[in-house]
Amino acid sequence: MKARGDRLSAAGMLTELAAIGEDPQGGITRFLYDPAWRQAQQAVARMMREAGLAVSIDAVGNVYGKLEGTDREAPSIVTGSHIDTVKCGGRYDGALGIAAGIAALAKLKRSSGQPRRTLEVVSFCEEEGSRFPLAYWGSGNVTGCKLFDGSLDAVDAQGISLREAMAGAGYKPAAHRASRRTNIAAFVELHIEQGEVLEREQRQIGIVDAIYGQRRYFVDIAGRSGHAGTTPMPLRADALAAAANMIVWLRKAALEAGDGLVATVGKLEVSPGIPNVIPGNVRYSLDIRHRDEAVIEAFCAEAFQTFAAMAEKHRVTVQQTCWLSEPPSPPMDAGLKERLARICEASGYSHMPIGSGAGHDAGLFARTCRTAMIFVPSRDGISHSPLEYTAPEDIERGADVLTKLLYQLAYELAERV
Amino acid sequence: MKARGDRLSAAGMLTELAAIGEDPQGGITRFLYDPAWRQAQQAVARMMREAGLAVSIDAVGNVYGKLEGTDREAPSIVTGSHIDTVKCGGRYDGALGIAAGIAALAKLKRSSGQPRRTLEVVSFCEEEGSRFPLAYWGSGNVTGCKLFDGSLDAVDAQGISLREAMAGAGYKPAAHRASRRTNIAAFVELHIEQGEVLEREQRQIGIVDAIYGQRRYFVDIAGRSGHAGTTPMPLRADALAAAANMIVWLRKAALEAGDGLVATVGKLEVSPGIPNVIPGNVRYSLDIRHRDEAVIEAFCAEAFQTFAAMAEKHRVTVQQTCWLSEPPSPPMDAGLKERLARICEASGYSHMPIGSGAGHDAGLFARTCRTAMIFVPSRDGISHSPLEYTAPEDIERGADVLTKLLYQLAYELAERV
């Protein structure tokens, strides 16, 4: 019995899932509908069955495990996360929420029997956007928040369309809208933080209050290249010097703005990029995130006004192109956050409210039902990397908080949430 | 006679040389010892012969045209420049000094007969360092300023060694030191400015006072990459933000230093270079030039001290590696500069003293004999490009000043310079 118990612990299931899709370059690669993905969803379905749950797979490949409630009319209480990974990703991102969800339902069934409200755990087929130029293929279809118009023709790096990939995995491409659900009362997601705030603040549980919106731009600067030896400093129109001024300003302005705003220049290309030639052109990426769309808007407006003035001073031109704009999620449910805080206190777990700069399935559910999200620490804040690590005790605490919240929502609450 | 006169004008010879080594990608490519180079040196030899000069070719392929003086014991007055180009270079860089030198000697022979001092024009085989990882193969061997230890084994991009390339062009590799000359009294080089100082200052002639020294470094910054969404600004160790601060400081410090100091960051690479990942590592190139080695030394010392402090503030590490260090040339000869200024005034040409941020053959001669260098304007300061352009009037004025100085040195001066 012990062996079986271990295998159905969150940690045991995580270990099993981590062995599926091991990448020769390190870490785990499970892309939507690829062989490793199929193997992983089959393993999840088996784990759900072993946990005593009724398994079903929807039109896009989301796998559900259900523990039916006595009130069969009431919409479900759902937990879960995504099974796909980035290229060479870690073993916790996504998988933790699935494994802990199965473990929670297994434990609740064992200890408390049939719930009043139906409890479900879901393994979403896709969230990362790693294979095709779209993301949230799982929760986007389930919530109906993403229409995915024309997405079936999107192609991966090998030129395979989503349509072909679906068909190859045994799904009917045209049927993807059938995966939409309207009978979900609440969604709760356990996930690793993927940052280092909990670690720095020495808190064991993060209670997410909002999932940030983000904008991504390319900023193009055009100056004039020239001979590094023969062009005096005052006569230069150095695109990189101008870009450096902007990057310094961005960091300073983001630090001063505080309140969780982040601004990142992650990619920068210099042309011609030769040591003894003054850079004529620079293109850099700009990623801005905050929980409040108005704050993002105001920050970008100030940045671009500042950039224009800097460009004039440097005798270069500047132009920015927005290529991604994701609005912030609605706030997480206040009642659920309050319950989570009380559960942590009763359990002796230190906790704090936290914003999520990364996108999550819970962000989409927050638009359609009461939603909560629980973070556990990521060592050194590392994620999307084979080095991703969350300690077993943190996994246990996260799974415990999740189980207790699901118990309250499905077993205790008289009224429907 | 007109046709022949035109052909032996500086402009006529430049046009002929520009047709040798035309690159399919634009501009001119003549690499040391390649077919275009051989064709060009043969054309130069023919032009010299047509100008009535005695032609000789030395052990490394420098081509000389000589107009023997009555004082056959006295060391020569030499003018010239280099025949090789950068990849897709312009028609003036190097070639102008050769063409104008041949034209000057032709004109002096025609108008004034045999000089007292022997006059020579030289077409140096190599200066740019375009083919092999070495430069000044022409003037370096002639002056003996460069020992080229082990250089014969240097290989080009195709894996061909300098030794093989020499042999292929009909030269004896081991004999390269035989090209050394010790009987040169003065060297005068006419060259395009390759910058925009003359154009901006609206002067027709630049009288070079010094050829700058230069140092080149790679600066490596190591921070910590992280998720752009989940890492709060105060917790970041962003290598690019640190680099940007350094680049802003470099520009400001170089502008404040003034006095011709130039500092350039021409190449910058970000790792991992992904829009939503905080840069963990940055490597950038740093090119510092000034006429005074002590100024370069002091500037670099201050820069690296400043970088260390910035790195600490940004929680990154910084390390710089010097990969090129060329000391400044000795000052150009004061007497020759004074002669050039008087020639310009007598001829009604506006002029100014000017430093050269680019290296030149004259910089090596300045270590061994009295040396002067004359600049003519480059349109928009553009060089090392098919767009390189100097107006015919500017070429005429430069050639005229060169001719008049050579006349004074070879015909008028009683004492040996």
C-alpha cells in the first residue's frame, strides 16, 4: 500500500512525468501533440484512474479526472495546470498543478468520500506556446476566452500545421470548440512561482492576486555608421549609444515606478556590429508588464516620449512596433484569496500576496469564474530551465493548501460558490 | 598629348585602378597577392614607366618608381601609399596617394627636369590587414618597424598561408626582410581623410599632426538571466542594463575628455538574447583612440574603475581583455607641417591641422624619418565603402600640395632634409 501511496503523491507523479520527454540537450521537451506529449497525457489518465477518478479526454486533448458530487446539477470545482513544456524545460512548470491536483482528489476521496460538489482535475494540453505561434490552446478553448480564428493553419518550426498535428494525434481539428465548458464554478491552480520573490521574502506560499498584462515591442534606432577612428565624438550619430541611454532610462524608470512593474530589454542587435565601426542601426526588444493595463499604457507612453527626445539629442531616429499585447487578468477572487490566507495560517505556513508576471491558465479562468492561484517557491527563481527546482517540502505545503481549499469548496460549502 | 596627359593625371590613374578588382558585391576588393592585386601592381608599374620613372619591385611586392637626383649619395624623398583595399572598399583609400605620387613625379620631371635629391613613389603591397591577420606588410617591412615574426604562417579565410600566397605570386617568402630600406630621408603621404572633419570645418587640406594610437578590448559582463515577467526589478542582475550604463558613461566621458579622444562600442552580443529573458551575459567591443598613449592609458584606467563600480551596483561581474594595442605614431615633422601650411596659403587653399584616428603607412615612417601626411576631404566622412568619394577639385588640390612639397624637398633644398 505504501508503494501505491507514494506513486500517487504529488512528488511521485512528478517524478514519473519528468521521465517523459527527456531532451538530449537537457530538461524536458513535451510539445503539443508530439509523442512525448501523448505519452504524458496517457500517463496522466492512468494516474487519474488509479486515483479512483472518472477519466475523460476532450476534443483538443485536455484530460479530466472527475470525482462526482452529490449535487450533480451544480457546476464543478476544477483544479489543474498544463502538461506541455518549453524546449528543455523543467519538471515542475505545469506538471506540479496536475500532479498535486490528482493527489488532492485521491486524498479527498480516500479521507472524505463523495463531495457535495463535483471535483475535477484537468491536465491542459497546451499553455506555453512552444510549438505553434499561439498559446493557451487548452484553457483558451475550455473557457472560450480565445477564439483561435485561423489558428488551425498555424505551423510549427517543421512546417507542420496545427490541423495536421491534431489529426496525427487522433483529434478532429474542426471540433476544437467542443472542448468549451460552461459548468465550472471555480478554478484553482497550483504552480511554481518561476521567480525569486517567495525565496527572498522567505515565505512558503504565495497567494496570487493578479496575473500581469504584458506588451512587447521592437524598438528600431537608425543612426549613421562610420569609422571608429576618424569620426569625432561630437559628430557621431551612434545608434548603440542612443539605445544605451534608453535602456538605462528604462531600468531607472521601472525601479522608480515600483509596484511590481517590470521592463526588460532581452534581445539587442547591432548593425554592422564591427568593433571599429560606429553602430548605424540597433534593434532591441522591450517587454513591459504590470497588473494594471493603465499603468502599462502610461509607462509606454512616457518611455516613447523620452526615447523620441533622446533620439533627437543623439541625431538618430527611433521607432517602436508592438508585436504582443496581453491585457492583465481580472483580479483573483477575493473570497478565495481570503480562504487561502486562513488555510495557510491554520496550517502554520508563512504566506504573502504576490503578482504573477508570467501568464497562466488561471488568468483565462479569472475572466469566466471565481479563480484562485497558489504559488510555491522556485529555487533561485529559475524556471524554463533544466535547473528548475522546488523542494519536496514546498511541494507538500502547496499540495496541502490546494487540498484544503478544494475540501472547503466541494465538501463544506452549503451555498454554491 | 592631351589623352596621355589625362591618363597620367591623378584622377585618370585613379579611374584606371578603380576598374581592377571590382567586387560583385560592390566596390573594390584587392587583397594582398591575389589576381586583382597583381593586375593593379602591374598597372602601377606601367603608369610609372609611362611617367618616365625607373621601376623596381622589392622582395614583398612593393613597386617603386624612381626619378634619380644629381646627388646620388643622398637618401631619397619618398611619397606613396598602399594598393590593397578592404573587402568592397572605395577607389580612393590608398590608391589616391599612389596615383597622385606618380602624377607629381611625372609633372616635376616634365617641368623641372632632374632633381637634386632622388624622388621616389611607392605603391605599398599591403596596409589594410584585410587578407591575413597582420597589417602594414608593405611599410612595416620597408621601415623595419614590424618584425613580422611568424607572420609567414598566418592564414587567410581560405586557409592559405602568407608563405603560400607569396610563393603563388612569384615572391620568395624567406626574403621579405630584403625589402627594408635605410636610405629614405623623408616620407610624404597623401590620403583621403576617411572622416568628416574637413567637410564640417569647410577646409580643403588637412595637415596631419599625429596618427592616433588605439586599444581594443572585449568587455565581458556576467549577470544572471531570469524570467522577464517574474523577476522584480530590484532583484535583477541584468548584464545588458549594466552594459548600457557603461556605454552611456563611455560616450559622456569621451565627449568631456575632448581633445580628439574617441571611444567606440561597435559590437555587442547579448546572451541568451530572448525578448522575455533577462540578459545573463553581454560581451561588447571597446575601441579607444588618441594621439597620446598616456591619455589612452588614463582613460582606460578610469573606464575600468568605473565599470567595476557599476558592475557591483548591478550585481554583475565585469572583465576586460585587450586584443589590440597600437601606440600612437611620433608627431609628424614640424618643419614639413610648416612647409605644407605655407604652400596651402600661397596656393589659396584653406587648411587646418588634423589628427588621424585611422592608421597609415606614414605612421610607421614617422618612427624612422621625417614624415608628413596630407588629407583631402571624404564626402560625408564615408570610407571603406563603395560610397567613398572625394571631389576632383579636392584631388587636384591634394596632388598640387604634394607636388609642391616634393619640389621643395628634392629641387630647392640645399641641405639634406
